[in-house]
Amino acid sequence: MRRPPFNPYAAVVIGVISVSTSAVLVKLADQAPAAIIANYRLLFAVLLMAPIILIKYKSEFRLISKKDWISSIFAGVFLAFHFILWFESLNYTSVASSVVLVTLQPIFAFLGTYFFFKERFSPGAVISMIIALLGSVIISWGDFKISGLALFGDILALLGAITVTAYFLLGQRVRRNVSLMTYTFVVYGVSSLTLIIYNILLQNSFTGYPVDHWWIFIVLAIFPTFLGHTLFNWALKWLSTSTISMGIVFEPVGASILAFFILGEVITWAQFLGGSIVIFGLFLFILSTSRKPKVTISQKEQNQ
């Protein structure tokens, strides 16, 4: 029995740390519309990947089945609207509220994997999931009391959670047949094209932003995208959507800490208490799911 070439749980941890920077970076690019920030984040990611794809992976595109193409296209569209909704929510509510509501996606992932993949969870996994979500509720409740007029932003963040869950559910099936680089390039490309069309329809300007905003766009493409979502996509080959989603529950803690030091957003007692409960719930969930039988990894899969 061969193991994955890299511990998928470690990949999730690195990915969570990376995506935790996203909300703060978006807040710093306050002179650009949310859809423009999302557009350049994914467009720069595609441009950075293009040379590698053309040299090493271009032959794989002919091997992708029609069903996987359709799933990948829908995944890209869902990812685009996830970024639109989530980034827009940061214009109306705090980093803590927005990120917490986005990470409520385990609820939708639980339902999705149960109904579509017939996945079953042990009582320990369900209890730990509830504990982690309880921590998220404590964080959000404390923040809602401070910024009670941010309801619109909260709704946008919640819709962002639904769309990113759909993105992960679609990716879980495709990643069994398509290599990480090829799948990621297709999804990011579709997302970028979707965002370009969206920005044209809204008549958002593609130029005229401060120099520091362009650096933020590039950093967003490198850290939360490559070291975040790409690692999550890689981990989907060995871990379920629910496990990835539960890992991302840790994102509000990292984002709140960064928001405190960079944006001056104060970490309240509710955020501290809720964050501790989230970490505890995540730890229990990983323990309850880590005893599954090991998978056999073929040489072909190791090279992907």
C-alpha cells in the first residue's frame, strides 16, 4: 500500500494559512471593485501557470472526458461567483464576520457529500463538526453585536460559502481522473473568463488602479491561490470535501489575527473563544476520519 507523496493533512494546513491572507489583502485593495480584484487574482494565476502547462501538460487536455470538461467548467463558474460574493461582502462587514460565514461551508459540504456521494460519517465526526460550527457561531455572534448593520455583507458571505462548496464537490470527482495542474489551469481559466465577462457587463474599469493594488493582485495569485486553493485541489484526491471544508474552518482565526495586526481590527473575546472551539472541533474531526483504510497510489498518480 503506497501513501500519497505528501501528507494531505499537512497540505490542508499550509493551504489554510495561505488563504487566511486573502481577506486582509482584499481589504487593502479598497479602490478596486470586488470583481476586478477577483479577476486579476485568477488571471495572474493563469498567466503564471501557462508556461508550465504548455511545456509539460498540454497533451493531457485531449484525454479529459466530456463529463469532466463539463464539471470543470461549472466548477470554474462557481469559483468565480464565490470570489465575487465573498470579496463584495468585505465591503460591508468585518473580516471576522465575512470569513466566519464563508467557512460555514461544512454544513453544505456535509449535505452535498451525503446526498451526492453517499458518504457516511461516524458519530464522532458529526459531533466534532457541530463543535467546530459552534465555535464559528460564537465568533460571528460577537461580531454581529458590534456591526449589526452588516446584514447584507453577511448574506453575501453566506452565498459565497454555498458557491465554494459546489466548487469543491465538483472538483472531488474530476480530480480522480485529471491531474492537479491541468484541472487547476482549466478551472482558473474558466473563472477568469467568467469574471472578465462579468466586469464588462458591469462596466468596471480594468485599469487606473494604484501601483500597490497591482502588487496585491499578484500576491493574491501566488499565496492564497497557488498555496491555498491549489493545495486544496491536490488534497481532494485523498481527502473528502467535508474534510477540506473542516480544515478551512480554521481560516477565521488566521484572518482575524492578520486583520488585527494589519488593519487594526480588534480581536474580541468572542473571536478568541470561538476560535479555540473551532480548533478543538477540527482536531477531533481529523482524528475521527484519519483511521480510514489507506489508498493505493499508482505510479501514474504519483507523477501527476
